[in-house]
Amino acid sequence: MSGLSRRGPLAPTIAILVGVVVLVTVVAQIWTEVLWFDSVGFATVWRVEVLTKVGLFVVGALLAAGLVASSLVIGYRTRPIYPPVSEEPQNLDH
């Protein structure tokens, strides 16, 4: 193996553990909020808040995707068919 070193299992294991810790922390925070809102009788408020945030995120993502897609389509349709030629190669072609 010339120059290629094999990685050990330590880095992927640490990355997976960090991911699991982050996931457990987020789930615990969400579950705590659900339990608190439910205990004070406002579980519907939490649900509406979350659905509103998700809806706004989806609308924003679709709007951004539409703008990027339209920019790509316009750029593709208005591209030059032939690359611009300078005078030197044009004179050699003649």
C-alpha cells in the first residue's frame, strides 16, 4: 500500500457515539417539552407551534429550491451554443 494508511475503528466509533448522544439529547428535550405542555393543558399549543415551524421550513425550502432551479434553467437555456472564439483561432480556421 503506497501512501494509503488504513484507518482504525476508533474514529467511526467516536462519530457514532457523538451522533447517538446528540440524538438522545434532542429527543429528551422534545419529550420534556411535550410532557410540560401536556401537564399545563396546552398540548395543542405545542403541536400547532411545531406544525407551524415545520410548515414554514418546508415553504422556505421549496421557495429556495424553486429559485435555484429557475436560475439553473435560465442559465442553461441562455448559454452560448458555441464557445466564444478569439481572433487567433478564428484566423487559423480560415
